[in-house]
Amino acid sequence: MFLIDSHCHLDRLDLAPYDDNLDKALAYANQLGVGHMLCVAINMNNFSDVIATAKKYDFVSATVGVHPNETEGHDPSADELIQLADDDDIVAIGETGLDYFRSEGDLSWQQDRFRRHISASKETKKPLIIHMRDATEDTLKILKQEKADEVGGVMHCFVEDWETAQRALDLNFMISFSGIVTFKNAQDLQLVAKNVPQDKMLVETDSPYLAPVPFRGKSNQPAYVVNVAEKIAELREMTIEDVATATTNNYQMLFGKLA
């Protein structure tokens, strides 16, 4: 079995169980069948750590971008993002998008940042990783306005209903499921997981956040993407091996062949 954790933050993992050694945490994930990981940037301060991790491990790729909630540190122009993305280890732009849950007031700055990321994605032909929280209509509207469907990407850690999933699919975006799909109260999301086309789904951890059942409430790690895949397999009445094959193929279709 070969699984891909399509969204994790390896620079933020709790490494206490692994003697503060990232090598050991990643080796454990490898042992469970997690053969590749996408380490996602959230600001410019940690970007050097993200790209360094991808350079160190041949089974890790990276992204460049600034999370919609980040208010400190450098806010790059589209040209800067384009320049930083000019690296074979950078396979996507993001995570980017809109998040109205943690931010208040005039959020035009968030929307402007989002548009810059879409511009960089279109110029580099590298897909987008979209964060969408309490901002569904504006997120989908901007994706449509900026013709983001020309490059596509993934709705990371998707938590919306089937109708919203269909709108995202129509915009040429894949749907990625995190540990939230394993939660008992996630019936709407589980319906999406049952119905999304097999060639449009990905799995992720978003570690160190959102650990799946039975680790809910604990620090998440790439190894736990196996639990997400197991839940998807259960919901779709597939084997976990088939889920692994499908999501790996989808990842490579979106982000490119693995090294």
C-alpha cells in the first residue's frame, strides 16, 4: 500500500514521541505505507523550513504561500510567489483562500492576497491549495472571477456539504478529506466522501491539527492519514488499498509525478 498525505505541516509536528527527531516520525509513517507527503507553507517566516524539509527527504514535496489568517510577517506579491515557486520541489501555490472565522472587520486584504496567489498559480501553472472557512460564497466567487479553473487545485480539509462540493468540482478542484471525516457528527461530510468521483478525491492529515478518530484531541501526524483512508474505504465500500491507489493517482495527476 502506498498512501500520500496531501497536506501536512512537518515543521510544526509534535516530535516529543519521537525523541524530537523528525526522521523517526517520518520513518514511522513510511512503515505504515505513507510513501509521500506534501509539506504546506503558511507564511514566509516558515517557508525556509518547509523547502529545506522537501530538499532533505525525497518523499516530501512543498508549497509556497501565505495562509489567509496570517497577519504578521511579509505578504508577498504575485511576482515574489512566482519567483519562489520556480523550484522543482515546489508543486503548488498555497495554502491560500479565505477564512472569516478568525478574522473580523474589512477583509478586503484577505481577498487581495487570495487573488495574488491565484495569479501566481496561473503564471506558474502550479495548482492551488485552497483553505475555505466560513467564507464559502466569496471563496468560490473569487475562484470563478479569477478563472482559477484554468489551473485547478484542491479544496483542502473540505468540511462543506455535497452541493458545495459539486460547485468546487465544477471549478476543476479536487476534494481532500482530513481526519474530520472520521468524526461521528460529520454526516454531511461523510455523504460527500461517499459521492465524490473517485478520480477527484485526496486524503490528508493537516497535521499537527485535526487528528482522526481514535486519536481525536491529540497531536496529528502523517502516519494517521491511514485512518482517514480507512474511513473513506468504509464509506465507499472499497478496500483501503484501492483508496490508496486512487488517491495516489489523483495526487500525481494534480501535482505531477513523484520523484
